[in-house]
Amino acid sequence: MTEAAIAAAQPHARFDRDRAIVEARAFDVRRLPPGFIENPFPYYHALREHDPVHRMPDGSYFLTRYADCDAIYRDATRFSSDKKVEFKPKFGDSPLYEHHTTSLVFNDPPLHTHVRRAIGGALTPRAIAEMEGGLIVLVDQLIEAMAQKERVDLIEEFASAIPVEIIGNLLGVPRQERGPLRDWSLAILGALEPVLSEAQLKRGNDAVRDFVVYLEGLVADRRRHPGDPEKDVLTRLIAGEHGGRRLSETELLQNCIFILNAGHETTTNLIGNALYTLLQWPGERRRLLGDPSLMKSAVEEVLRFESSNQLGNRAVAVDVEIGGVKMPKGTLITLCIGAANRDPAQFPDPDRFDIARDPNRHLAFAGGIHICAGMNLARLEGRIAIERFLARFPDYRLDGEPVRSPRARFRGFLSLPARLS
């Protein structure tokens, strides 16, 4: 297939004007239209152009402009991350409620500050740099294992295996005990979708329960045998005093779960989305193979173009006005990262995948006090994984139908079947 034919076969990014207006008015994140999961970008463009501060049937708002999302991320005073009120009707008194209302990402200071300082202390630039050698060894081992096969799954055998090992190392999880971590993570994060089935709720609650039981044993062992606090996040969380107090047992356990979830899902998606997108844009793939110095900017462009995390949420803490729309205290807001990262007001030719794009101030890692604590680790994992994979398998290709994750909040794949030569 020629490059022109491949480009013509790519999913369209925009509707015609009349349909865009209709889709924008009707949009409801709780009742997504057919085809949205596969290609949400026409809906994002329609909303941003025709109803950028969109009121949904439940009274919440869906925001799609870069400037609005960026401003809200930077303003933790007027826009709260605390989810206790929002999540109570959704989860009730359940393990999922306890987890998601205790974790770093869904809290305001002072709890947010306590946990972030502990995690950040183990993810300094020096500490991340020291991880590079071990990461290269891990990636090369995975590559060698795949090289022995005619057909591989780039998610199962590569993209998802990397962050599980890295986060397992950060928490000091014994390697032989890491088997359940990915399934637990998928189940718990899956419960953040706008609409849930009873089966999804049960799976998520079971995963939190099982994870907590496992961590209780791990924490007890670490108290008896502390690790290096400069490298071991769990030791820092157990021993560290932040803002005059230590974390409670619940805060400790639930934020260990959060660290795995945050580091696993988004990085898996980053690597998988990169390998898929480079196949969809063969000119950029050849460009990167010819100039590996573009790898860092290529990773940033993947984060923008196919953001691993598509949606964020805030609650209005005081009466505000956004885009001419007045919102009283308590109003719920969905920040559409995927739409903001394709806003032409911020990114020229936003539907073009350009591995040398500069500047590229995307919101894939959110912003403000809640900017992702592990973003530089994720960047390192993505860069090393993609760089070494392309060097070994420059002619890889799909060999079967990719299976996209059926979720709106996180964009990625469950399976990418491929041949490597």
C-alpha cells in the first residue's frame, strides 16, 4: 500500500459542519455514539468549534478548548480534585470508593501534598537517570524474547510488561509476585468510566480488596526490612513524615495501589499508541528511523496526538464563569485532554502527526499541582522502549486486527498483533 493510500485510509478527524453541530448538541459522555471509542476526534472537534463549554443532561459540563482546560488545571483553589461527593452515588460504601477518594490524584491539599512529596522524593531526576541502565536491560530482554517468534502481541509481550516491572521495582514487589498486578490495575481504572455495569463494579471492588490484602503483607515485611528510601517508594511512604504527620494505614495502602495504576496504564498506552501510530504515518516512521535524535520530540507528539489519558475531572469550588457560562459551586466538569491536545488555537495543523513538533505544550500529564508525578519516568520508559524496538525491528507490521481498549477515559489497545520482520 502506498503512503497516499495509507493516509486516505486513516480515520477522518472532522465531520462536515451540519453534522458537527448536531453531534455537538447531542453529545453525552454517558451515552457515547457508535464509533466514538475507535475515533473520538470528530466529536471533539465538533464540540470545540460549536459548543466548547457543553452542558450535558446530568448538569455537568464537558470542556474541549485547550485554554479552558489549561487554566482549570492550574487553578487548584477554584477547581477541586476531591471526589467524595461525586463518587458516593457511583460507588457507595465500597472498596472502590475508599480507594478512589484516598488516592493522590483525587484529593486536594493537604493529603495530596503529603503523598506527592513522598513519591516525588523517589522520582528525582537523579533517581530516574539511574533507572536507565536497568530499563535498557529489561527492554532488550523483551525484544530478544519476541525475536524468537514469528508473531507477537506488542501489548501483552512488550508495552504492558515494561511499566509493571518498573513500578514493581519502585515498590519493591518481588518479581515472582507481580503476575496479578496488570489485571488489578485494569479492573480498578476501568471503574472510572462514565457508565459502569454490575460486572465492572464487582471486578473493580474485588481487585481493590485483593490488592489491599497483598499490600498489607508487603508493608509488614518492609517495616521489618526497610529498603533504600532514595529508591524505594514504599519505604518512603511508610517512614516519611510529611507536613507534620505520617500517612494513615489506609492512605498508605491506597496510594500504593494508585502508584501502580498511574504508572502502568498510561505508560502501556504510550508505548502501544506510539508503535501503532508510527505504522499509520509511515513517512514519520522513516523520518524517525533516519534521525533517532528526534526520539524525545516523537514521544511528546505521541502523548499529544494519541493521549493515553483522554479525560480529567474537577468540581467547581466557588462560583465561577467559564467561556461566558456561569457555574455554581459544586458543578462537575470533565476536561477533555484529547480534545485540548488537538486544539488548532494551540497546535497548528493539529491532526497531523509531526515527530518534530515544537513547541508542544500538551496536557497529556495534566497540569498545575496535579501534574503527573511520574511523567519523566514515563517519558524515559517510552523513549527507551520505542528507540530500541525500532532499532531491532524497523520493518515491523501489523498481522491481524488490533483490539482497542473499550474505554473513553484511557486510550490504548488491549492487543496489537504483529510480525517483526
